[in-house]
Amino acid sequence: MNAAVPTSVMLAPALHELLLGLLAPDDASPEPEALWLRQRRSLGEPTDVLAGWLHTPPPAAQPLLDLVARHQLGLVELIALSLVSASEVDAMVGRVVAWLQAPLPGSRPRVGLVARIAGCLHIPQAQARLIEGAARAVQLLRIDSVPHTTLPEATLHMPLPLVMALQGRGLRWPGVLDAARGVDWLTGAVRADAERQARALQPHGVLVVRSQHPAESRAVCAAMALALGRSMAVLEGAVPEGLGAWADFVQAMPVFVPDLAPGEVFDVPELPGHGGPMLVATGVDGNVTWRGDAPPEWRLPLPGLPERQALWRQHLGDDTLAVSLAAQHRGGSFSIEHLATQARHLARLSGGSAPPTTDHARQALRAGTPGALGSLAELVNDTIDDDALVLAAPLRRELESLLARCRLREGLAQDLGHAARARYRPGVRALLVGPSGTGKTLAAAWLATRLGLPLYRVDVASVTSKYIGETEKNLARLFARAEHSEVVLLFDEADSLFGKRTEVKDAHDRYANTQTNYLLQRMETFEGIALLTSNSRARFDAAFTRRLDAILEFPAPAPEERRRLWLAHLGECQGLSDAQLNQLAAACDLAGGQVRNATLRAAASALAQARALHFGDVLDAVAAEYRKLGRQMPAGLQTGASSWA
């Protein structure tokens, strides 16, 4: 059983009452403030009364005394903290303080009031002790003075969350997040590592936690705080004054969350009054310093195959489906959670309460994560089957080989020699090069369809910026999110970003080369799938082409491919004879994109006249395509047009 609290302790006054009672007036002033003070006047020598109170303080005073002991504060600072905290929460105390300080306005204690009380206790140089003491240094107390006022008139302030913490209610700092979503989504291995990292933290140290997904690094920091029995305080932007002392008092772990660009440096700020460890949750780029040195770092890996299986099983409850999805989707924990939520939603749309099926999961994978790459890339929803992609046999074999490389990339080097495993990364980088309209973008969509992954086309206008460093920052965010979400990145007209480095003649050339250098390095470490298209291979830097896993040449289609292209676009039921198809294939040297344009134009012409599509519609559309190209209609097709009926 708990020991009974002595009656003398229960009846002991609060410290601020004892201190203010020292200033009770001797006359019989009728004001309620004077009556309040006289009721709290103590008999005996003030120093003896205070010593007795400090020897046996009431239980309610223990938080304040713990705060004083934690920062080794002096007696004058204890007096000031007691008065300030009481005046913030007790309206009557505020009235009494204002009455004692009249005619000065305000109900917060001033330096002069603390000095008067210190004088009653025979404490010399009270004002100097407040100015030079630790309470001000660790931002427990702030001394505010307005122009043309003296030091005794300066007002004393205390951070309001700390005032509430002393009352047992201030466990949160307004505007500062104290939790992170998704701690339960972390893999068992990551949670175990978080506990181990937490135990290894130095009392006054800093640990940098890096992840491709910002929410994942925050969740890991929350897991580390929980492992130490602490909450967390997520700090974005400027650090509020007094937060360090508050975090130390309520056992909250400060977590800084800078968004760093390549080459950018974040210097962890000092938190006066905080004596515990601190964390920095950030991405994979940029540098972090702490007191002039680089603190330890922990880079979170993407989950391995067994961990992904466990995550899918946790979210969907289906062992067979979990094995299949884990092999197909090499994503992070937050990406898996989102896709599982999407699959469950699709299952509910199908009716009933049955769990998601393989089809639901595949639809969710192909749909991707809305906003996963922000405004830096747009989702391409095209589903391209085998019949829609018309290529020459050698190019088709190269594309199939690239598809196999993408599917097997995670464990590709596992059984190879030491040299192959030494620097292996599971990323795949391929360049699709050829004239416009030859099927490069279509082939990228076909690859994404066969892989069952979403295809995101990078918006070069959104990525590039006129401000120095912003382009690299956008690209860093793009690559990190693509790795975590497991998507296929498509850089259309990639030479605008990955072009050759130039001779440095001015600052603009130097900056452009710096940007290209970053791209070359980041592409080499990218662990996702990146497809680039261009009209010319010669526009790329030789150092970049060396880093590519495959370069696929898309030539202009030969007559055989052109015939298949016309069939694939027109369909089998358009009424064109074999001779007419052969004539188109032999004489019309248009690429696939131009064949598509001509087909749609011919179909629109026929539909506008409410009749079936004729060979003449096709010839008229082909002629329009040649006019767009600034070329003459081939003679063979002109002959065909005159004989058409």
C-alpha cells in the first residue's frame, strides 16, 4: 500500500503563495488582493519558512522542483519560475501580481517583483542572477523589456506548453506533431533495427535516418522514440523558443525533417535545455552536420522478398497472393500499404465482402499511387497488348530480353562471381532511340503492361527550374519516390535532360554541367526502372551511354512491318483488299505514329458521312500526313487514288 501523506505536507501552501505572502501589506487595506496576501502571510523569519517548505514540499510542487534540479537552477530562478507559472494559470494570482506592481500594467511578474521577494529572503544581486542564470540560457525564462524601460520593469515569460507540463497537462506543443502514421506498417526487421539503433543513441547525440519516402523515415523515428519510452516532436522550420527545455521535461525526442537537395547542408540547430538524443529524418540526398561534424547515419533499405511477403500477408491476409505480389512489386512498406488499400477498395466495388483477388491486386498495381511522384511526372494509363506493338523480329527479341532483365533484376547477380556482385544494383536503365513515331513510347507502355507496373512520364517542365539547385532537388525527389513506389519512369525526349556536357564558357555552362553530372551519378545508383527515348543517340554524353543497361534502336518500319501496322490500326473489318493493303505497305513509308494519325483521320471522315471506311478515305488521310511532313505523296499511292472507285 502507498504510504499516507502527512497532514502537514497536505496543508503546506504552494510556493508562489508563500512567496507572495512575504509582501502582504501591514495595514488593513480593503482590496481583495490585499486580503488574499494577508491570508497567506507566514509567521516567522522568511528564510526559515522557505527552508522548511523546501525540506518538505507538497507533492504538487515536485514537477517544478524536478525542473529546477534538472537544470541546476538557483533560488532566485525558482522564485521567478514559481511566480510566472502560477500567474499563467491562476487568475487570482495574476490580479495579485498586477496589484503589487501597480501602476505598471500587466499581470505577469516583472524582474522588480522577483527582486523584492529575494530581498525579503536576504538574497543579494537577484537581478544579476536572473540575467546570467541558467534558466534564461536554456530558455525556461524570457526577459522582455520595451524601449525606454528599466530592468526592474522587464516582464518575465515562460513557454506556455512548459507551464502546462508543470500542471501535468502539457504533453503536446501546439503546432508540433507528436506522432507519425504507419509505425505498424514497418517490417519486423526494420522495427528490430529501430530498437537497436535507439539503444545505441548517445544522450547528447544525433542520428540521421534516411529513406526514399519521407513518411517512412518519420515512422521509424517514432518507433525509436517508443523504444525509449518517449514521444516525438517533429520540427519543421524554425524551432520555437523553449522547445528544447520542454522536450527534455516531457521526455519528447526532437525529430528534424529537412527536405534536402543534392549538395545542400542541414546544420542541426542547438536546442537549449535539451539533454537527450535527437533525430534527423530526411531523404537520400544532401548532407547533415552537427557541431561541425557529420553525425552517424542509418539508411533504411527497401524490404527484401520475405519482408514484402509478410507485409502483403499482413494487409491482405492471403499467403498465395502475398507471394505473387511480393515477387512482382519491389516497393517500400508505405507503397505496399497504399496498394493493398486500393485492392480492398476494388474488391468492395465488385460487390460483397470477399477479400481482394489477384485481378484486384493487379489493377491496383497498374493504377499506381495517385500523386506518388507529385507534379514531377504524370501517370500513363495505357494498357498495350502484344498485338498493338508492331516491331521487326530482331527488335522484338531485344525488347523481350529487356523485359526479362526487368523481371529478374532483384536476384540477378546472386549466383554470379564476386566482381558482378560487388557493385550490383537492381536498377535497369534503357535508351530507346529512333525517328519520331517508330513506337518508342508505345514500347515503354508495353513493358510496363507486361511488368504489371504503372508507367509515369516525367514532366521536364516541372522538373527543371531556373533557380540554382532546384532542378537537382526535384530530380532527387523524383528518383527517391520512384524507388519507393516501384514504378517505371519514362523520360520522353531525354536528351533535353541527359544531353552532352559542354565546354565551360560562362556560369550558365558550369551550372548545366553540374546538373548533368548529378543526373549521371543518380541514374547509376537508381534502383528502379528508367526508360529514356530520343530521336538521336549522338546527343548523349558518352559517359552516360556507358551507364545504360540496354540501347534499343527503333528504325523506320520496313514494308512488312508497315503492312502489319496498317492491319493493327485499321482492323480486320474495314473492307480494304489485300492489294490495297500491299499498296499502302509498299509505297507509304510512314512510321507507326503517322499511320495512327492517318487511320483516325480516315475513320472520322467516313463516320461524318455515315458510311463505311473506303480506301479513298485512307489515301486522303495519308496525303494529309505527307503535307504535314512537307513531302509529296508517293507516286504509287497517287496512281492508286485515281483507280479507286
